[in-house]
Amino acid sequence: MRRATGVGILEGLGRLDRRWLYLMLFVALGVTLVARPLLPESPSVFTRPVFARIESLARGAPVLVALDYSPASAPEIEPMAQALTRHLFLQGARPVFVTLWPEGNNMLQRLREQVFEPEFPDLVEGIDFAALGYKAGGRMVINALRQDLRSMYTADLRGVPLDSLPALAHVARLDQFPLIVALSGGTPGLKEWVLYGGDPTGTPVAGGCTGIGTPEFLAYFPAQLLGLLGGLKGASEYEAALAERYPALGIPRRAGRAMGPQTVAHVLILLFLVLGNLSYLRRRGPRRDGRRT
């Protein structure tokens, strides 16, 4: 009797109106969006080297940070940009922000509003960090930075000459940065920073990209790419590592909170696929007369 009941349920699932599946997914996502659960997280083998490298930076070390993304990819990349910037400031490094995307200046402004001003109000632009902004040219910009930083940028976004910025003291070329952090939503982006920036100069490159772009860059790890933050998962791992390192600061967990709905959606979709296939196999199974249906 139990077996017959189980078989009936499986066959019934195969005929279930898909709108019920959408409703279940909608309810589950709605609950997790309201509850905002924080799932356990730990850094992966791709995330740990990035965190360790920034931890090892000397106080006052200049770090080139490339914000090569737009609002379309910001939900995945912006949380990692916030976490990495926060870590650089806590470590006493001097990030130098550039971008190969026209939208990058707006992404930098969002960082100012979300991280610089509320969390580090005592920072002084030009001393603790520098914002050089957008330059057109893609890989040609990187080639120019390898030779002479001031051949491409004569002033920061405020119009202050680079020679007047203490944050760029003793920095004239790309190879004088101990680290390049390239956050990429497409092309030009991380690939160009690896091939035209990191490889020719030997400067370590730490990357961040969208989840769908992650497989492309795994081939560069670890020989050409120090580490990689892949999508929302990579950002969540970095936030968790930062929260563990600075437990008293109450590190924001924007990506970690967003992982709840994403995880629930993935689990439900996988469950629907498994049940759907079981129902299909049951209907395709042998009949009592020995033939297949």
C-alpha cells in the first residue's frame, strides 16, 4: 500500500501544473528575502590567496584597483569591491582607483558613498587613496601604465596633479605596485590586466568577476592569477574571511545575505529536476505485461 501511494505521488508530480512550481519558488524566495539568513561560509582555495596577500601588504603600500564593471554586473561585483576596499583601508594600504569602463567612475562614486564616507570618514583623498578614474583605450591604457603612469594620467578626478599626491609618491610605473586588483564585468577587464599588466611586469594580479565568467579565468590560476573571487559566492567568502579577521567591527555581509535566496532557489530547482525525472522514469518503466510504456 505504501509503495502504491509513493508511486501515485510520483506520477502526480509528473502531471503537476508548472504554475504550482513557480508559486513554491516565489514563496520560498519571499521568505528568505524577508528573513535574510546568513549561511555558514568559508574561503575557498581561490579566495584565500587574495586575502592573505592583502594581509601581508606593508602599511602605506600602493595598490592599483581597477573597477571595470557597470550597473548590470554590480549586484555580483560591487559586494567584492566593497569588501576588498574595506580590507585595503583596514590594512593601511593606499588604493589607487582606475577604470577602463566609462561607467567605472559611477561605480567609484558608489564606493565613496557606501564605504569611504560612512566607514572611514578620516581618510584624506590624495593621501590615503587616489581616484584617477576612466581612460579610454582598453589594453593600450595598460600598456601605457607599464611605461609611465603620468603619460596616461596627469591629474586625478579632482584635477589635482599626480605629482602633488602623496598616495602616488615613488610610484611611476605599473611594476611599482605590489598588487593589482582587477574587478571585471566583461571586456576590457581582468583578462587584459593579466595579459598586458601582470604577465609583462611580474606584478601579482588578484581578480574578481561575475559567476558566469569564472570558468574562463580558472585556467589563469595560480600561475598568472594570484586568486579569484567568482561572483556572489566569491564575495560572500571574502566577507566571511574579513568578518573572522575583524570580529569587533561588525563587517557588513551584503553578499552573504544575498546568498540565502540564491541558495534556496538553486536547491528548489534541483529538487524539482530530480522529482521530475523520477516521475518520468516511473512512467517510462515496464508495465505489468513486461513491455515498456
